Amino acid sequence: MPPTLYAPVKLVLKKQRSAVSAEEILATTASLLNSYFQPFLAAQFRVEESEIKGILNVQEVPRILQITQLVTLEMAPVKFYYALAVGAINSREGEEYTEKGPAWTGVNRALKEAVTQQDSDIILRLPSPFLTRTVNTLLAVESDLRNNWSTAHHEAIKLARHGRTQVEIAEVLGVTQAAISQRLKHARWERYQQICATISELLTQARWKILLPWDLKKKA
């Protein structure tokens, strides 16, 4: 019987000036994530030292995009590094997990890469090397678009994410529909949604611990 796969997630606060302490920011973010993603968690998000960590059920891996969007929009201007890995976990005690097993090794390596590289603030490690390369390439574009959103973009996108029309968003924010159209266009919201849809489609394959044909080396 193959091992059960999980998707550990880690967040680390980026260095920045803030009137609020890092401890308070981390606690607020962990609470926010638990309130939104509770039904999809194998273990709740919790703060340990300078990290937030939690575990998604493996079929919920695509929700990593919702996690980054939620934190970006609700915790701005605070920013985080994100990491996720898919794999087996060696030990479990009730609802608590210790950091043992391939999945934890993967998420720690992914987080280190996210912190040290400049292209993206989110790195994933998946069972398929091909998926890992492809998804991380797309995530670099996703990260670039998301991190360029202004406060005005945030206001419009918060409502757009929940299916509000431009007319409805304009009414809520007290501006014209044309102004909302310009905000979403400048934020490249339509392109961002297309990229996220592609990433989500790819991530649905992450629940299987298999190699794709592109992972297999051709025999000489």
C-alpha cells in the first residue's frame, strides 16, 4: 500500500519595517489562514519561532495560490516567502506532526530556495521533477504580477476575487466603473487569472507520486 501523501506549507516573513511586531504579524496571519482553510487542512497553521507552518491534504495543493493571494491582500503591506512540498510524512501524533519525512525535507529546501533567489517568493517541490520545473516557472510570473499590485489594485481585486462585477466594485469603492476597469487592467488581473488557472490545472496532478514521461531519461 503506497504511503499517504501530504502537502506541508511554510511561510517566513520578509524583512521589512513595520509598527507591528513580527510575533503579532505571524500570529495574525496563522489565524487568518486557519479561518479560511480549516476544511482543507491535515494540520492547522501554527507559529513556531519565525515560521508559520501547516499541512494541506494533498488533493488541496492548488489552494497554495489562494493562500498567497489571501495573505497578499489581507496582510499588505507585509510580505512573506512561501514554500510547499508534496510527499510522505513519517510520524504523526494525533493532529500534531513532527518534521520528519520526505515532504518536510522538500518544503524546507523549497523555503531556503525561495528566500535566497530573486525571481519568485514562492517555491514548490512536487513528486514529478517536470511538474516542479514547470510550475515554478509559472509561479515566478505569478509572483511578479502579484507583488506589483498597489493599494488601489488590492481594493479592486479583493472584490473581483469573489465574483463582483466592475459595476458592483465601483459602487462599493465609490468610484466609476471606468476607474475599476483601469485598475484591473493595470494590475493585469485577467492575465493573472489565466496563469493561476494553468498552475492549478498542473497542480491537480501533484497528488500522485508518479513520474511523468518528461521525467524519464531516454536510454542512449
